[in-house]
Amino acid sequence: MKTLIIGAGPVGMTAALAMRHASVGGDITLLEAAPKNTSSFSDRNIALSLASWRTLERVGVHVEKDAPRAAISEVDVTQQGVFGMLRLRASDVNESQLGAAIAYPDLKAALDRALEREAINVMWNAKATRIEMNANRATVHLETGEALTADCVVIADGANDETLMPTFKQYTRDSGQIAVIAKIRPAKPMPGIAFERFTQRGVLALIPRAAKQNEALEWTLVWARAKDDAARLLECDEAMFIDDVNAAFGSTMGALSLSSKRTSYPLTWRFVEPRASGCVVAIGNAAQGVHPAAAQGLNLGLRDAAQLADALTTQTNVSQALSSFARARAIDRATTIGFTGLLAYGFDRGGWMLDAPRGLALTALQMIPPLRREMVRRLAL
């Protein structure tokens, strides 16, 4: 059996490793459009749940001791200017951590080492342009003119292009928001705590960043704002920007200061259906895109990768295995998209008439342990 995985990002690489550890997939090759050693996303902060870290360890991905991680043991959820607070703690489910954040280069290096140990081949500068179905096999056409045929093709390369696999239809919804990204340095850091703050103008998240010894502790700010408002935040001077951030977040960690340039990306919901056809399947961002509220996008993709290997283990027919995989992943995908949508929009619309019910909902989750534990399990386990 020959397997081609389009996209050598974290999801594609994890899928390859999961297949190898499950003794499925046969001859596995990753196709990556970028040149080798490309340093894109070099400053990206990756937040992974405890379940995702366990998945990576299970398939042989081990982060070196000199690559620090920022442990997340608690997530504090609040509303700006309104009562109601929810603290989600790892201790609620008898764990020491909910997850941890790591710099993208460190995660990528660990994945690269695991691929090398498993002798999994990566073809660089191999941009796929079209997939052609041939009975029970598929042929991947590359921009170079080369054509590769395989028994199983996994699309794991970012937002799936419909020209690559025309039968995979992409459905998108523009959120009307843009995520504003920056590094923030607090006067009174609170290690191990991530923050989700529902402000009057959009969800604001602060995710701890990994720091080496003697480095100042920083958090990654992800603030979803309406497009016009986001443009203003990106263009205004630093003092005005950080004043807005402090006003929205409050004084929990003292005064916040800006420690990086501001960047942004548009926020859309997206899913592909069908995500499996014959011997071709889409996983990760190639199959769906979710709002960054609760940082569930990559975690969802890693669950795709692990369960794809499981499906191929239990079914000898590739087409049947991929169809079973798609059915099995439907509920998790739908609930994650819905959950992040609720977080993104359920707390920043409706004005004062909905403030009290939302505050009561947060309070109820905080005061009723079984409900709180279920939310912790959804986010971390």
C-alpha cells in the first residue's frame, strides 16, 4: 500500500506518524509545497490540549528539554464590565495541566525528528495541483508536471482548494471579524493561567508563551474584532492600542505592555463535504476551519490524524475505512464548530438585556462541579 499525505504541517506529519505506529499506510510520503527549512510562522504560539500532547507522545514526538513549554493549568473566563466568572482548572479532572503552549519552531523540530526516526519521506517543493481518481487508486498531479499514484491520499494542507479535489465542496461563512495578534507583557504575570475575556467588541484571549530561564513572561493576545475596528487597532499608535487592551482586559495581571508588532488574519468558519471520497480524505484545516475562541482548531486536526490511523487499522478496504472515519468524526467536528461559534458570538451581542443571563450561565458552570468538569474534559481531554 502507498499513502500520499498532502501537507507537511503538524496535522499531516502527525497523521503520517500515527499510521506508521499503527502499522498502516505502507509506503508513506508527505508532499510539501514549501522549500525545505522554510521558517514561516516562526513566532507563532501553539496551544495544545493535554489530549493532543498525549497523542503526540504516543506517536513518538518528544520535545527536547531545551524547548520550553508554557504549562496551562487554569483558564479564567470572564465578561468585561459584567458579573460572572468561570475558572476551569486541571484539578477539576485530577490532572496537573489542561495543556501547554509551545513555539511553532520547537514543535516542528520535534515532528521533524520523529519523521526522521521513522524514515518517513518528505518531498519538498511538491505543490499538488489536482487529484485524479482512478478506480480504487488516485493520482496526485504536481506543479512540476510529475504525477504520483497512491492507494490512499490524505489532504492536510491548510484550506482545501476545490480545484485540487472538485468533488470536495467547501462551505464558508465570513464571521465579519479579524483576529488581531500581538505579544503582551504583564506587570504582574500569573504563570500557568490562560484568559478568555468576552469584551464588548469581541472575544479576547491571552495565552501564555513559553519562556527560557530569565526571560520575561509573555502572553499571546488574540482579539477578534469587527473588520473596521480591527483595521483601526492595527493602524493606531502603540499607546492607543495598549490602552484599548488594558481597558478591555482589566487589571488582573497589572498593566499590560506591547512587546511585538501587531499582525492579523481574517476569521471564517469553513467545512468541506464530503470529506472522504473513494481513497481520498481531508483532515485538519483542509476539512474545517473554526474560530480561534478556545484554541480548538489544531487540537481538532490532531484528533483527525489519530482517528484516521485507527480507521485504517480496523478496515482493510481503504474506501470503506475513509468513509467510516468521516462518519465517526462528524459529531466532534460539528460540536467543536458550534462550541467555538457560541463562545465567539454568544457573549458579544445583545447588549445589557443578555448580560445577566450570560453572567448567570458562567456562574452556574462555576457553581455546579459536574457541568464544569464536563467543560474541562471537552477542552483538555
